[in-house]
Amino acid sequence: MTSDSSAITLLIVDDHPVVRDGVRGMFESAPGFTVLGEAANGVEAVARVAELDPDVVLMDLRMPGGGGVDAIGELARRGARARVLVLTTYDTDSDTLPAIEAGATGYLLKDAPREELFAAVRAAAEGRTVLSPAVASRLVTAVRTPAAPADETLSGREREVLVLVARGTSNKEIARELFISEATVKTHLTHIYGKLGVKDRAAAVAVGYDRKILG
């Protein structure tokens, strides 16, 4: 374990000890990461986050004794500082959408290459949305509805707002960066959601990448 104060701190949440050991070993062998602890289910994860205050939580979803989605929602309700990066074997709509809606910063599959996982954790620590390609395409499919506008183009300012949203920037920070009010940011977001046919920030980012608005 590194003592580097600039290292990204992690909590690993998975009900399989072998998986936790593997993920811990992977991150402890790489510079720039410190594993603070582990949890075997969602309930334990919430308690450990309160105790350890990690930068990023690597969260499995389906766990006996408390699933990941409930834990993500509870952490969001508590205003936890930690970013949650889902790391799971499941990419079905019934798993993906609830996790994103509950407040996960990103969603990655366990078969992701280690360098991709490291990059995803760094991105999550910075508050950027991280979606594996398979999950992003599922999310885009799920959020599209026949009633959605075919391809209404975003204005220049709306594109600027969407780019900042993709970086994980808060409404307050967007307002400061673009020299506009938070109310104006919210108005732009409402227009963006309407034009892209989505309901939230994560879906807007996914569709933005799919339509090559972002990239």
C-alpha cells in the first residue's frame, strides 16, 4: 500500500473474497492508488464509506445481505463525497439503469482490461462519467423513445454545457465557468434533455457520445 498523499483512495465492495483479493492486488501493485478497505455487501459498504471516506468505491451490484443499487442510493442520500464506480459482470438494462439512476458515476464490466479500469477510477475520482462501451450502447437504447426528437441540434452554448456535464462539473461550477447564473444552467439542461430525448445527466452524456456531439 502506498503512503502517497496524492494517491486515489479506494473501497472495494464485492461478496466474493477472491474477487476482492484480485482487485486489491491489482490496485496495490499500481502507483497512484491506495486501497483503504473492503466490504462484502451494500450495507457494509455504506458503513465503511462513513468510516474511511474513500475517493472512489468499486461497487458490485448483486450481493447477498445488501445490493449495490440500494447502497449507491443511500450514499447519495447521505451526501457522501465518494464517487461510485460499478464493477460487475452484469450489463442488462435491469442492472444498468437503476445503478445510474441511483447515482453511480460510472459502470464498468469485470472483464475490462486493467489499464481501462485504472483510467476509469482516475476519471471517476475527478467526477467524470465512465461507461463501458457495452453499457453506453444499452443506456442509449433504453433512453431513446419513439417520441424523442429525431436529431434536434444543440446550440453552441448547450454544447458547452453538455461538455462540462460530461466532465462531471456541477451546475454551480458550470455557471461560474460560463459566467451565467445557475438558473440559466438549469434552463440549458432542460433544453438539452428535451432535444436529446433523455431525463438525466448520465443519459444526456451517453446520447451525446452516441450522436458524436461529444468525443
